[in-house]
Amino acid sequence: MNTEKRFSAVARTRMAVALVVAGCLALVGLAVTGQAATPERLEFVQVGHWVYNDAAQSAFHVDGSTNRVDARADVPGANGSQVAQGDGSGYVVERNRITEFDKATLSVEESVPPPAPETPFVLEIAGGPYLVYRNAGQIVRLGDPAATVPAGGPLSRPVATTEGTVWTHRVDNGSVCELPKGAAVMTCPAQLPPGHGGGLTLVGDRPVVLDTTGDSLHRVGPDGLGDGLPLGIKLSPSAQVANSAVGDRLAIADPERNQLHLIDISGLDQDRPSAKPISVELSKGSRFNGPLSSSNVVAMVDETRGEVLTYDATGKLRSTTKVPGQGTAPRLAKGEDNRIYVDSSDGSHVLVVNGDNGTVVDVDVDKAANSQTAGAPSAGPEPSGDQPPPQQHQQQAPPNTQQAPPPVAKATPPGAPRKVSASSGDGSIKVSWSPAADNGARITGYRVTWTGGSTRVAGSSRGTTISGLRNGTPYVLTVVAENSAGIGPGASAKAVVPGPANRPAGAPVVTANATAAGNVSVSWTQPDLRGGTLVHYLVSVTGKGQRTVSGTSADFTGVTGTATVTVRAVTKFGSGAAINGAAGSRKITVPVASGPPTITITQVRGKDNALYVSVNANGKGVPATCTAEFFSETKPTACSGATTLTIPSVAWVGSITITATIKTSAGTATDTWRGVPTVNGGALFWLGPMALVGLRRRKEKEVL
């Protein structure tokens, strides 16, 4: 009874597929005969996943819906090659070659060189596929029209919308850029703040930036970054965000803290508070790849343990599955069919993750390779519902006991180096790795590449130091192994920013001035920042605490006695911690008066309707101001020693009286002079309207 039901279900499935195929053929026939219009922008969702099998030197297609290998294309390629698929073609992607094959005939079309000798990030989307060479900052579109688009600098992991727009993030300057479908030039509508690290994701098929320094999420729009949504957690600089959201949650992996966070993102588009983040503990000491999301599932690869982990939107672990195969770490890929595919490093197995419930099925590609020739189906047809399936023993041929021994395998290019890591130094980066698989031929050397250069070291080397780099600039270093058969795939360390280790910015040159009133003015020069980015200055005066200043000057009040002014520059390298620079300092003494001031008028001269009063001013060690009065008082003028005070726009006749006043913090003093002002050494007697006015005012004053 169960067998009949299964056959009946199979028959119904086949009939449904047949009807769909017949309908599609009918539409194609109408389009060919001109009786129906073909949609101008018809896009086909790529079903399944292609993987490159090292042992068979062939590309195999895995149907994710049936979990079977259903096609094979014999395409030469290096071990560890990737396969990208477009509408009509597939591409075997090596570090030094891209080989196209026809998906219909499964025959090789042509080979072209890549723009950079590194392993690219593959995006299978409308108008693509795209190969993103993150270190070199180059984007290759293999679809129609084909193009190579420069991004201008190293990139973090890209994302792409369903309509075919590629979004990238420059790790060197924080620019967020887009490459629309079919375009050959990128535009950059947004930018992270200087020194902030981050990554890109999609929420509702729209780009969102994760700011790992500010611990926030921002929509990307034509006017730049939108308002930040706080994450509610503190992230390390190496945190990685998933390619898209799972419902109202976004997965962020923080391997340094051994955690996977699921962030409530409803606050990005709705006016309501976010729910508390869900945090899942990850295995300590493991190296992770991911996270990668489908509609309902988050997948991660524990590279240390060789396992695929799947979670739902609540953080519940759905499955843990070992990844068969040998060599380097498995590779995660998101299919357009809402499934996640995990390739073993040698292409011997593909794990298919159901995007709805997180279940995992292992597809044995090696087994299919041993029984399938190029273009042939991997197994016989499914049994129909009308006939019982043939007995298994009728399909088995007797074993061949006379088979010749298998030939010795030919050496192939080495695998990728393992456990590649990098650390920064002053103008340098130290990179280290574990040996790559030699694949039958001794490793003759390792090549390390980065934006702007490369170097080669011996095959016995396990690390090297790259010097002459620019402090404050992020670098992604990639290591490849070489043997007599060729160059293997590369492995990259996370971006590292060179900077002086424990060497902060230099000391500013400080200038300070103080007044008797206790006011202190401080200024300084920008010191050598040693390649770091200036955050601010820390300025302090004895007894007045410390201030944060963005400019190069500051004022303090209420300072007394002798004080020390100290200035430090605070710098950062990339998204690292702030570093306090060396201190620049200056001692100042607030002046104190030795006694009350004195002032003496030594001469009064007249010229051009003005009186010039010469005084000898003594402030007794502190700043002083002086004034002179003749009917009206002049403005206070700083005075010390021999000083001339000017009374403008006046007239006089005969003998006059002038009063001079000096003021300091210690008191006030005056001196009075009576006589006839001199002009060219003699007395001047001049009578006019101004003099009469002066006399009248003088008399009025005497009467009062």
C-alpha cells in the first residue's frame, strides 16, 4: 500500500512537471512564431548549484530540490576552483584563469585571465554572475555585457539585491558604493565616519551598513547613511554580518567573543523600540566562516571542527553536520533557490541546507563522478506509477575481478594555505600560515600579495613580514602556494591596519600666556601622529582638570600661582582602540603685583587738534592700563614704562589741566599736570569756537 502511494505521488509530481514544461514550451513556441511577446526583462532564477571536483577535474551540478547530481562538464581547472553560473554559461574560476562552458552542451567555450591573482567572492545574481576581487578592488561581470569595474580600493564582503545591483564597502575610506545591473561605473552615495569599520547586508532587499565601531545599523539612501539603530551590544572590529535578514532578525557573528547575535531590526523601518538581542555561544577556539542567511535559516561553518551549524531566527540550533572531504576549509554559497550550499574544499561533497527549516543533506559528488560521464544523468529515471520498479539485482552487473590497478595520480597545484593570520607593526604587517596540501608535488614557494605589491618566500616558510606599508591604511594579505604543477588557491587574513606598536603620537609644542587676573591662553602645534588618525587633544592645567579639545587652542580662568599646562594628542589606527600620545607641557606663572601702581605725567604736547600726554607708568610687576582726562576720558590703554596717551579732537587756550590714571589688580593711582601744552618746544595760544566751548564747560564744572 505504501509503495502504491509513493508511486502515485511520483506520478502526480511528474505530471505536474510535465504540465509546467509543456506550458513553457508552448510559450516559447508562441514567442518564436511571433504570436506572443517575450517579456523585455525576463529573468530566470538559477536552480541548484555547481561545484568543482578536484579528483574528476570536472564541474558538477547539484539539484537542491532532489539532492542529486544531474549534470557534469569536463573543464580543466586547478584544485579548489570555484564554479559560478549565469543564464546560459557556467564559469570555472581559478586564481589565474576563468574558463567558460556552455550549460546546454556542457562544452568548454573559452578561457580568459582574471584581473588579479586571488580567489574572488562569487555573486550569482540577475545580470551576472559577478566576481568580486576584494583585495585588488576589482569587480568582474561575466554576464552580458561583460565588464571589469574598478572599485578604487580593498573591499569587505559585498551584497546584491534581487534586481541585480551590487553593493560594496571600501575598507580603506568607508565609502559605500553601488554598481547597478549592466552599469560600468560605480557611484558611492554614503560613507562611514573616518576610522569606523563595518560591513554590508540587506534588509527588505535594501542595503544596510553595520558600523562595528559605533555598534549601529544604518540604511543607505541617496543622501547618505540614515539614522543609526543601536545594536544593544558591543562588537569587536572583526564582527561579520550576514548577507540578509531572517524575518525581523539579523545575524552578526563575533568570533573574538565566541558569539552569534540575532539583532531585532524592526526599528529600522517602524517607530517602535527594538527587542533585546539574542546571543548564542559559539565554540571557543574555533575559526568560523559566515554567517550566511536564507529566508528562515542562518548557517555558519566551524572551520576548526569541519562542521556546518544551522540556526533559526530565535537562535535555536537546528542541525550540526560534519563536512566530508580533505584540504582547506569548506566554502559557503547562497543559491538563488533559497538554499545554502556548503562545498567541501576538494569538491567531493556538497551539503545542501534547506532554507526553510535548516535541515542538511549530504550529496556525494565523488560517487556521482565515478558513475557519470560528461553530460549524462547521474542515475536512471525515477520509476513511474504505472509499473513496478525493476528489481535491484537485474541492474547490477557481475563484479569485474580483472580490473587493472588504478594509475598513479598526476600532481596538481597545491591547496590553499591554512590558518592565515596577520598582525600589524610600524609600517609593516607580519603574516603567518600553516602549510598547504602539496597535492603530489613538493611546495616550492609561497607568494604573498596585497594591494600595491607582492613577495615570494621559500616553500618551507610559515610566515614573513611585509615592510614599507603605509600606517593607517587597511591591507588584506593573501597567501598562495606553488609547486611544479602550478599555483594553488589563495587564503586571506582579515584586513589589518599598520601602525606603530605601543608608539603613540609625538608631543605637541605648547605655548601659554597668563594674566594677573588668572586667565591662561594655551595654543599648540599638531605633533607627528605616527600614521594614526587624530581623534582629539587632551588639555589640562594644574588645578583645573582635563578637557577634550578638537582644535589647537584653549583658554582657562581662575589660575593662580605657578601651573603646568599639558597637551596630548589622542590617535587611532583603523578601528582599533584610542592611544594617548606623548605629553607636551609648559610652565606658567600668574603675575602678582609687588605694590600699588604709580604714574607720572612727563610732557603734554599739542598738534592737529589733539593732545599727546607722555607718562611713565609702573604697574609693579603686573599688567596695567592707563587713561588721560581733559574734559573727556580716553579709552583704557595698556601701559608700561614710557607711554603716550592721545586725547583727540580737542581745542584749548592758555593753561589747562590734565589728569592721568593707572589701574592694576593691586590698585589705582593718578597724576595731574597743569600748564600750557607745547608745540615744537613752545607754548601755543589759540582761541576758537572749540576753545570757547572748552572754557564754558570748564567754568560750569568749577561752579559745580
